Amino acid sequence: MPYRFYHPPFETAGKTMNAPYVQLIQQSLSDTVYVDLPTSKSISNRLLMLKETYHTTLKIKNLSKADDTLLLEKLLLDIQTHSTEDDPVKRIHTQNSGTCFRFLCAYLCVKKGKWLLTGDTRMKSRPIEALVTAMQACGAKITYKEKHGFPPLEITGQECLCPPQNIEINAEKSSQFVSAILLILPLLKKDIVVKISHLKASKSYIEMTIGLMQKLGIDVSMQENIITYKHTDSPAEIQSIEVEYDWSSAAYWFAWVALQYSTKVCIKKLRKSSLQSDAVIEKIMYPFGLSLRYTREGLWIEKKFDKVPPSFTYDCSNHIDLVPVLAVLCAALEVKATLKGIHHLSYKESDRLQALYQELNKITTVKYTKNTLKITPVSKSLSSAPCFASYQDHRIAMSLSLFIHKYQTIYIENPACVSKSYPDFWENLRKTGIEIRS
């Protein structure tokens, strides 16, 4: 693919959400920036499902406003209000939300009615066979409507699904297959053991699901790759729960500070003790010279030390969403890097492995295998400001914005995609003093 270094037309100022490009221009940076993070969509989505399957009166405080969560909330309402008399087969469109598709795939199997579960073109290329196979073994009626192993699906929901005591699930392609099953266990009304095979990445997200279930009083536990669920008809132990602020979004600000000395950042309301595995970014970023301090205002991050590691190696298998930001950080600092445990990247909102390969090779040298991404610093002279493709992927777009510290001007395509997880990202970026044109 040829490099696309060109200047697209733009208009000054205004909202960036519907613009085909956003132009970032390096200006005098602010001394101090207070950042308002979104709340965790991963936690929000799991709590929305548990409200449907276990605790219908649960009050969820601080629910995420990310596109994924708003979509799931809407689809659950559509499912609840669906009338088979008006529409014998209800179409449920999840767009390109893998979370919505996987969670609803399991849920619709135990929701009486006929359902056509579908998504956009990218969603139809994301594998679903392992979850379908596991649900079919539980007695679910699921048919592939196009290509075997992929969306869309026709599901005939049954309120009285009779699963075996032991459910087996292959998690090679996604840990969300496991979470999808866990989230409907209360509706199966029996003790169940879930046996996970080929769990190569993102075990931490399964642990998040279990942690939230336990907070609500559900008797579920995990030992190695075996999950044990004990059914009870007793009422939930709590009536409300508050969603944490999002550590995956915080990672961009850690990298932002690591790339410059001008700005210190205060991330408001971020919890040090968290169900989110991406809180490990605190430890990951230690070699990059950051100073961290928790106060009542929030977490203060400041570049204190002139410190850049000569090389950086990290196993990202349990922190797969951090790969784009870590890859861009190392490329921008010209640090030789090896990121391991990344094979799940190909099944995300975009093929993130291919996206990083294409975009980072515009300014450095990147190679990858199925499970490893390697960055070898090479300075490439550019004839004009680089224009980066976002692949309609929120984490790719936000990560690539970090290159504003390496170049005075950059362009990023399709900036609206950040609303999937961090709707106010560009507005927060403006606070730093970066000029944003669209």
C-alpha cells in the first residue's frame, strides 16, 4: 500500500465528529491539563447484561456514554419491548460492536422469540463459531444465515434451555465468548461448570466479568480455566453499583505525558484499586520517566526524568487494548520494541495488527508475526505532514494522535470513531493546547 502523505481540505475550528479528517497542529502546550475520562464501557456493558439476567431493579450509576454502551442499552430495550405479533422475526443490528453481538448471541438463546442477529460488513468477518457451538451444545437453536462460523445468525430463543452441567467453550478467538455465557448463567437456573480451552489472551476480562457477578452476590469462582457457578434464588445483595472510570482511556494520557515535558496531567476520579486489568499501565510506563501522584483531585502524571528505555518488551496477552498506544509510543520515541501476545488484534473493530503495520511503517520499520509485533527505529524523511488512517477504529485513531509530539502537523482520518469508547477525546486533547481543525 502506498504511503498517503497529502493535505486534505479542511475548515477551521468547529466540531470534529463528522469531519472526514482532523488536522492536529503543535502549538504552545498548556502547563497543566485536567482530563475527564469516560467511564468503563467494559464494566457498563457487563452490568447492563446482568441487570437483564439477574438483577432487574439494579441501579447503575455513572453508566458509560460510549457508543457501544448506548447501542447495547438500546438493543436490550428493543428486545424487551418486541412483540412477535407485530414482527415474527426481530432483526437486531449490532453495527460493528463485537461486545453487543457476542453478549446478545448468548442472551437471545434464552429469550423467547425469533431473532436475526446481524451487524455491519466488518462484524460479518469476525468469528463467532466457538460461541455458537457452545450454545448449541446447551440446546440453543442457532442457524448461520450466510457464511458458516460468522454473522449473521438466526436464533430461536427458548426460555427453558436445558444445558449440561459442564459447558465447554473455546476462547482462542475471544474471551468474550466466555463472558457471554457467564452473563446468562442466572437464567439457566442450575449449578454449572464452564470449562475453557485455548485461553491465550484477555483472561483479565473474564476475571472482570466474574468480579462484577461476585459484587452483585452471585456465587461464581474461577480456578485456572475452570469456572464454577452455584445457582441461588436468593435476592441480590446490593441495589446499586457505580461504574469505574476507564483505565484503557487513561493509557493515552500516560503516553502523552511520556512524550513531552511541558504538560502535567491530572486524570480526575481514577481509582487505583480497579477491576480493570489495564490499570497495569501504571507499572508498564515506569521505564519512561513518569512520576505519579494520587490526590483528592485525581491522578497526577508528570514527566520527571529524562528517561527512555533502549528497548522495550512486553507480553500484552492480558492487556490487548494497550497494544496500539504502546506501539505508537515506542515508534514516536524511536524505542526498539517487541510486543507479544497480540494475536487477538486481528479480531477487533479493525484488524489492528494490519492497521498498526500499515500506519507505523509510514514513519519507522515494523514487522509482525501472528503473535508478535516488532518495531525497529528508522527515521524516514517525510515530504509533508503524515496522514494516518484510523480504519474506523477508536483505539487506532486515539493512539495515532500521539504522533503530534513527533511532527508539527498530522492528519487523522475519520475522527468520529473515537465515540465508540471516548466521545470527548478530541475536546480533551484541545485542553493541552493542540490546535484541532476539521
